[in-house]
Amino acid sequence: MGWIIFIVYILGWHIGLYGMFKKAGIAPWKALIPFYNTWFIVERTGIKKVWFWLQFLPIAGQFITIWITIIWVMHFGKFTLLQHALAVFVPFIYLPYLGFSENEKYGGPEVVKKYKKSGAREWIDAAVFAIVAATIIRTFIFEAYTIPTGSMEKTLLINDFLFVNKMSYGPRIPQTPISFPFVHNTMPASPTTPSYTTLVQLPYKRLPGPGFVKRNDVVVFNFPAGDTIINLPDYGSAKPYYDVLRERYHGDRAALEAEYPVIVHPMDKTDNYIKRCVAVAGDDIFIKDGVLFVNNQPAFIPPHSQIDYKIVTNGTPVSDDFLRDELGFDDTAEGDVIRGSSDTTQYLNLTPEEAGKIRKLPNVRSVTLEPYYGTGVFPYDKFHTWNVDNFGPLHIPAKGETVTLTPENVEIYRRVINTYEHNTLEENNGQYIINGVATNKYTFKYNYYWMMGDNRHRSQDSRFWGFVPETHIVGKASLIWFSWKNGPRWSRLFRSIK
């Protein structure tokens, strides 16, 4: 549908210019050659020639072409906001009307010189320009992002405000280009009302960038398991649809959707997540006793990362004053809550540095990693009894790699094949059928990544929902520009993210 609209838009635009050129005394065939036609518009309207060349800038150039078109329409005596909106949004109708209607005439520069904008129109034009410029910057250059949870503590804290650099990996062309300005996927006053329309959907395309996602980058991405959500305030990405479907309804979608309102988001309108990319396409990972290994080597441990520790004392617990004054604990903060504590045993969520300080206390006998006993992790099948602290081994798929599908690994790759790469995968009498063809081989179209939170026991990450495809990458978290907790956290302002 999106390509049909695009083709109609472009054809109608050129057909309309054909008639308008003829009325303006320009050889009409020149209107049919892309960019050659705008050269004659620039020349006839007296626009500085530099604007013609600026059309070749990625992304911004398309908006310059639209502006040149509006200037051209003004030379036909069209000055109202409605007329300009018609030229922008339905040029395939409006430009042919101007070009071929006997009621419309070319007025030339003299008509434009006689026109005087009202004060209100000046304000409207300024507002439209500001919205367009801000939308371009937000979509293709950088975007502000707020940390909502403690999954990255203490590398990133709740209510850190970040700049996400979308140029780092190449800006992504929006799949869903028609949406309400400056919001992501819901309307500001109604968190369950979509802020976009899927009338136009574009295929995945990323413009060239200076690099690729690197191991240990802090990355913002679209939540892979957020394509389908339960559309209620307490659900969404906090309680993912697929978790509820698996745990409560044992895969019965009809039963779940009879009870809950469900909405399907386009890929670029799923919720934004932020995690550390611990493994890239082609890597092999495993976790043993809470320690992550990448390509058989212990992985990088972020210096401010947190994990649960068990502290055994001689009967005198680590004091609240020490936790508050030396470690900065706040019992109201998600990552600092003390659970299951007694005089001889405490369970604390700590950074390696904080654990080292506690080890030096005279009343402390031992500080050890506390295993995470929860079960139920990706890929949720009978062949893998992994958990959060003991996971893998697992290979991260790379573009062009081919895998042999077996009963033991098909659940690992099912969502990649079906959802991320848009194929059909069926099983019939032990045979795998992909897009109607019997085969046990599959070649990946995209690169994939493995994302984990720095707060390893407080993070919903790839251990629960698997691979993150390159299509879902938004950008690199680059800078903390503001931070707030009962007032500004001045020490965190303008801190780079490592």
C-alpha cells in the first residue's frame, strides 16, 4: 500500500508540473525529468541556485523540494495555508488541477510581489518550520530519552535524561511516517491511544552511518517483543503480551484476546528500550554462575553495574548509616531495596566497588554473588533448562549465515524467521516448510544483537525475549544532559555514557 501511494504521489507530481510548465512557457517535457524540472522552477522563480543543490542532501533535501514546490505554486497565485497544504499532501491531485484547469493561470513573479502575508500567517509559517525542523532532527539526528527503570543501574539512573545519537549507526527511515509530532507511539493525554496511522508503511531502510553497533555500546532499540501488547496501563511492555500468553493462557491467543484489549504496533512504534549490547552478530555467548562469557572470554563488566550479593556478618548487620552515607542507598529506590535481611545475612543489589567496600567492614565475614533462582527464559522450550545466571551456549545470528533447523533449535530461531524476517514457518511430519518450500536450512537476512541490562538481576532483557534485529536499532546513548531525583543531580549533568 505504501509503495502504491508513493508511486501515485510521484507520477501525479510530475504530470501536474507538465501542465504548469506549459502554462508558464517552459517546454513541458522538462517537467518529466527529476531534479532537472526543479532547476527550471528555481530559475523561473528567482530562488537562489544554492537551494537546487541542497535538494541532494539526505532527508533534508526532500523538504527543500517541497518548499520549492510551494514557491512554484505561489506563482500561480496560491497563498493560503490550505492551498499550500494541498500542494504538500496531495500534489498528485492539486498540481494536475493547477496545470490543466482552464480556471487557473500562471501569474509569475508579479503576483508574488503583490502578496503581503498577514501577521497570523507569519506566525503559522514560523511554527510549521519549527515543527518540520524539530521533526527532522528528532527522526534522523538525535532524540531525548528518559530512563524509566533501574535495569541499567548504576551506569544509568532512573530519571537520567539522555541524548540518543541516531547518526551513529545510520539514521533509520521511519517505517510509519504519519504520526503525531514529538511523541512515540501513544497520544500525550491518552496513553492507550496510538499516535500514528498505519495507512502508509515503508520497508526497512537505514542510511549510511559512521559505524555499526559495537560490543558494549549502550543502545536504544525498539522492544522486539513489543509488537503486540495488552493495551492497558499496567500491561504494555511492563507485562509483555507474550509472557501473559505463555504463562496464563498456554498459547491460547483467542482466550487472551477475548479478555484483554490487544493492539499490534508497527516495528518502529514499539516501546523504546535501553540496554548494553554485550554480543554482536557472529558472537557466541554463555552465562555461568552469573558471569557472562563472550567468545569464551569473560565479558566486560561495566564499573557501575549492579548485581545481587549475599552478605554474611558476625551478627551485626551492615548499618543503615553506612548504606546511606557511604553507598548512597535510598530504600525507596528500585535497585537499593534490601530484601530478606536478618542480623547475620543481608541481600543487597551492589556495584563491584560497593561490594568491595562492604568486604572491608570488620563485621562482615563474606560477600558472594547471590544466585538468581527464577526460571523461565528464552527460548521457553523443553530442550533448554537455562536460567538468568546459567544460560547458553548460544550463537548470535549474522547476516548471510545459514542454520540447520532441528527440533532442538527451532524455537530459538522461530521468531527470527516468522516475525523479524517475514517468512512463514510450518512443521509437517518432522519437516520444516518455509514459504511453502520443504527445507531444514535457513539463511539470515539481518544481523542480530544480544542486549543485557547492567543491573543483571533487575533487567528484562535478551535472556527473556531473545535476539534484537538490526531493524530495531534506534541509536547509541551518548550523553546524560540532565538528571533528577528530588532536585537536579548536578554531578551527572553532561556525563558521557560508557
